[in-house]
Amino acid sequence: MEKFIKNFGEKLNFAFTGIGSFPFSDENAPDTTIDCVFSLCKNFPFWPQLPHFRTEENMALQFSQGLKGFKYNKDNNKFSINNVNEFTNASKKIDYDYKTIISSPSIFEYENILDKYKISPPYSNTFNIFLNKIKTLKNRPPFIKGTITGPFTFLKNFCEIKYDIKNIKDITAKFLALKALWQIKEFKKISDTSLPVIFIDEPALAQVNPSFIKLKNEISAILKTISNSIQKFNALSGVHCCGITDWEIVTSSKPDIINFDAYFYSENISNYSKHIEKFLKDGGFLALGIIPTNGKELLNLDVEKVYEKFQSSIEILSKNIDKSLILKQSFITPGCGCSSLSPDLAIKTLHLAKELSAVLKKENEVKV
């Protein structure tokens, strides 16, 4: 982690990017969204999810492509294993593929294996357009952001598990890791000068409460499996959670980036200042989700008000953490995905992030 922060930290400081989902749903949605991303986030583009365009782009379902032996119920948006033998055979193949890839010195050595874990239509209708757009850029971006659903959030989508739960946790972590590694391979193929950044989206961690305490170490362990896999191939791993959670679970999984909803929940993460400070001293970055994705909050916001909210968040965090450390190792995002917003407000989140980034870079004399 320290090596990449040393080499890329200055470019990452007060940069900005998006989280993922967008609300566009008409037949031109994929192209419209990609045009929006590159018009506003050229230095840190991300491939967006379009759950209103195709059901398959819903968070957990999108990353289930290629997983055999289960069925998806559209009525309750849940999975269940319907063929134990098929799932068992698939699990063995996933385990073998993961061990083969992770023991390889190069992510390109077994492209044919990684390509089994691709994300393609109808599960993603923007990914290929995203890659093609990067190819057209005269200057490749310093960062390219990808995403996967986090393992805890993915597992929360199973309504029935009539199977070995320990095995499912292990296979889920490896399956999702392979999805992340496939993205890294694709990013590196089109731009060997850009640093891949993969966010592990874990909104379900906001549901972790004292009744889940016995799962704390297990959740952290499966997150760490994925994070380590990403870092193994010279990419940065980030964990995103947009609500109140136990941030020790996240810091102990050793990601490079922690992304949280700084607009609403800075007080929550400040309760874990000891863990966050160590995370920063080890070279980690905070991605402050300071642009709200709540329509009512967002409607009358301008960059001056967002700046005030940013300063308020920094003051809360710096009560027990070195303020200069926070400012040196932070960048900007919306608080969460934007699929619940109107198209205009979704675009506004990126405009505000871009404007705030420019203000902060100028104020703190960060190179643009």
C-alpha cells in the first residue's frame, strides 16, 4: 500500500470520482452515462451501473454472472441454491481458478481463466463502452475505477442456504475476487500507465449491529481475501459503506481506501479514530462521500455549502486524528450511488464533486 500511495498519492489527493449506479433508463442510457462520466471525471473515470436500464445490473445480480447452481427470484431480489451438485462442481472450479490466478506472477498469464469471470451484457451494458472510451483518450487517466459487490452484501441476498455456509463464504470471496481481477486485467490492457482502483461495495455492512458481533472476524477475513487479491496485481482496493457501521471490520481487512458517507456519518467513523489514524499512517486514503445522494438535501446545494460541510466533516474527524494527515490523504466522492436520483441530480453530484475538488486543490496548493 505505501508504495502506491508514495507514487500516486499526490495525484489522488483531493481528486474526485463517482461511486457507481446512475438512473438513466432509456435505450441510449449506456452511451449517455459514459459520456457523462468522461465529461466530468476524465482523470478518474468509473464504469457505472444502470439498474433501471436492465434488471441484471442490480447490485448483487450483476456480479452473479457465471455462478452456477442457483436461481434468482425477481419478486424478492434474492438468490437461492437450487442445484447442490451443480453448485458444488462450480465451487471446485472457482477454487481451482482462484488458486491458479493468485499464484501467478502476472495477471496476463492465464487470461483465458480470468475471462470466464467477465462482466458482459446484459449484466453490464456500459463496461465495453467504458473501455473503448478510454482507448480514444489522448492522455490516459492516472486512475481507472472498477467495482464489485462486497461479499457480505452478496451473501445477504441469499434467502435460502441449504448448503455448507462456510464453503459458500469462501467461494463467494474467491468468485468476487476473480471478478475484480478480470477488471484489473482489462484496465491494464488498455492503459499500462493508469492505476486500477477497485471498490468493494458493502452497503449491507450498515446493517452490522451487536447481534452480528460473532461475524465480525469472518466478515473482515473474506473482505481481506479480496483486498489482498487486488493488491497482489498492483491495484488499489477500496471498501465503500454508506451508513453507520463497525469500521474496525473494514480497517482490519487492510484496504488502501475507505469510502464513507461523510455528509451524514462523519460522527460514526470518528468513533473509530484509533483504527482510522493507524490506517492513514500505514498509507491509506479516505474517500469522503461528501456529496449527498439524498434528493432533498442535494436540490439546493451549491459548492459553497458542500465546502462548509466538508470542513465540518474534517473538524469532526480531526478531534482525535492529525488533521494534516487527513487532508493529505483524502479525495472526494458522492456518498453513495445515484440510481435513486433524477438524471439531473445524479449529474449534479459529479459537478459538485468536481467543483469541490478544484477548490480544495487550490486552497491546499495541490497540483492539478
